[in-house]
Amino acid sequence: MNIRSTRLPDGRYFLFYDFLEPHWTSVTGSNPSIEDSPRIGLDHSSELRWNPVLAEWVVTAVHRQDRTFLPSVAKCPFCLRTEEGGEIPGDYDVAVLANRFPSLQPNPGSPSIEESALYPVRPSQGVCEVILYSADHQRTLSQLPVEQIYKLVLVWTSRYSQLSSLEFVKYVFIFENKGEAIGVTLHHPHGQIYAYPFCPPRISAELMQSKLHHDKTRSM
């Protein structure tokens, strides 16, 4: 598995993942420095706000209101560049790019509000990436051949390894939103990776329950 990196016109990184048999699991190439990524959006456009009632962080990102919404196939930003649309710099098998409308980013701007003892506020530092499963706009994850899904798992592993090594990252979440009802705004086959500067409360609760069960039974 070879990693080729480039930069999009706005400075975001784009990673091509090439698979050359028979050494798919041997990683060659290099990742870009995520810490050097440019700030996306204006200052004061996102932050982490502490909810003292639920005792958890809430991410705000007002610039995401301007994100691309259900474009036609001809204007899909995840297809190869055309006269009408597309931001992909070349043909790919599996690819990863920095999200154009991130909730979290390595170099966030200043929060839009001041914090207080009751209501702490922090910059929304983290990473949001998009992973493109296939260059074929019409495919879904369930329609991909097993070989392509295996490649995808290898890319997930590669991204988890790099993102979890960042000092400011505490939790890496790999997921896919499915369907317009849940908020999907692009139909091209893709998923997302969020690298959080904190561990989400639900995950913390699950880990605590797992520890309690292990301490009690000495088994998983």
C-alpha cells in the first residue's frame, strides 16, 4: 500500500492510497504534516463549549451551514475535476482528504465567545477527514467488491495510526452517515474520520463498564 500526498488549491491535504500486489499491507510513501494544515473558515467560526448540565463538550461550527448540499452528479466535488465541478486532483482507488467544512481542525481559530468558570470554552482543535471508498459515484459501500472493502479497512487502519499519534488527539472515530434523513449532503460513496481532543462521554461510559466487568470476572 503506497501513500501519495498532494495539496488541493485551498491548501488541504489529499492522500492517494495505491494498492500493489502482493504487498498490500506494507506501507510505503509518507503522510503530510497535519499540524501544518491551513485554517479552514474564518476566525470565531467554531469552538468547544462545555455543557455543565450534561458535563460534556459540545462542538459548534457555524461555517458548516455553507457546505455543499446534494449537488448533481456532474457537480459532485468527490468526482474527478470537470468544467462543472469536482475537486479531486486525479484518478484514485481509495483516497482521503481534509474535510472542506470541518467541525474540528488542527489549527482552529479563536472561540467566538468568552469562557467563564461555569461555562468553559476551548478552540475546536482536532481533525476531520473524508475517506472516498471508490471513484465510481454510483456505488455504495454494500455494493463494493470484498477486495475493495479490504482495501478500505487497510486505509482505516493507516489513518487511525497517524491520527491517534497526534498529541492533541484523544479519540479517533471512523463512521459513515447513511441517507438524507440523517443529514447526508453528498451521495458519492464516502465516510468520515473525526479525531477528537477528548473522549466522548458515551465511549467513556462503555469503557468504564468494560473495566468493571473485567475487574469482576477477569474476562472480556
